[in-house]
Amino acid sequence: MNEPFPEPLPVDPLPTFASWYEQAQRERVQRNPNAMVLATADAAGNPSARVVLCKQLAIESGYLVFHTNYGSRKGQELQTRPRAAAVFHWDALNRQVRIEGPVCRSPSEESDAYFATRPLESRIGAWASHQSEPLASRAQLQTQVAEVVKKLGIAPDSLTANIPRPPHWGGLRLWIETIELWVEGAHRVHERARWHRELKPTDEFSYSAGSWHATRLNP
């Protein structure tokens, strides 16, 4: 079992979060240790949730990055209501992290750089899939893929190809405004603590942060 949180609580929770995240990655405690549940809401406040992969944890700046089709349901919801909540759960480590905060797009050059590292098939798929839109059949999707291959001039036997990032696809930054750390305890007497800080936008990609305020929570 994990050790209880120290008393007083750490002033900054992000180094602890980073340590947990790095351990989950290092020990491969599950197939996708960077998986997180991402929750958004539409204009009417109706919530939706799905699992996405965290592709960057920028602890010093205070945000994490995931990627998506901007026209997808989550992309459209975040355009309308640019806030989200996320949950990491590492069952093998008896730990959970909950995050809330504003969301903005990553700079284009960062999205370009990440897109270039993806496997060829994944890059083709990003062009071919009209994510979250209705699909008549699997054959229709295969036709869309074939059309993209033809349009981009990709040779059938090509293992690599210089495919540009589609303008409708890229990174999103979830800035950490509130974070809760949870550690499983014996007899369901868990350790829970929440930290909150004020964020103020500095430009279209970034926020400046105030001091953290920590609170222990009943399990």
C-alpha cells in the first residue's frame, strides 16, 4: 500500500503527479499507462466522456496534451465550452488523478512535429476519418482511406511518406487548474487531497498561474 500524504500537504502537487505518471510509464502497469478519461460538455451542458491518450505532460508549464480531430464531438464541444475534466486511474499502483481546467489548441508547429512521428497508417487515418460523423458501412471507411492514399500520391508499397498534418487535426492543451490525488487505503479509508489555483490567459496557447491552495478530502 502507498504511503499517506505528508502533513502538511505539498505546496505544489505537480511533481507528485509527474512521479506517479513516470512510474506508470516505466513499469508499464497497464497496456496504455498514459490513458485518461476525458469529459466534456456541449452547449446545453450535456456531458460526454471517452478515453484518450496523454501525449505530453508539461509539468513546469502546468498542462497536458492530447490530440484529436477538431471536428469530432469532443473537438466541437471544446470549441463551444473550452473546459474539460480528466481522470488517470492506475489500478496496479492503487492511485488515481483527477484534473480540471481550461483547454486550448496547441501551437501548429507542435502539432506538426507530433503528427510527423505517427505511423504512416495513422497519418492516413487522420485524413480519411470524419471522426464522430455517421458512417454507412465499413466499406465506406475503406473507400475514404483509398481516396486519401490516391489524393496524397502515396505509393502502395511505401513504408514512409511525407504526409502533412490535416488542418482539422492537432493537439489540445488541458491546463491544470484543479488536481486531486487519490491513494487507495485499507478498509476504504483512502487518501484524498485537492489543489486549486487561479489561471489567467496570457495568449491563445498559454496561462499564467497563481499559488496552489491545498485541501484534504474525506474518502
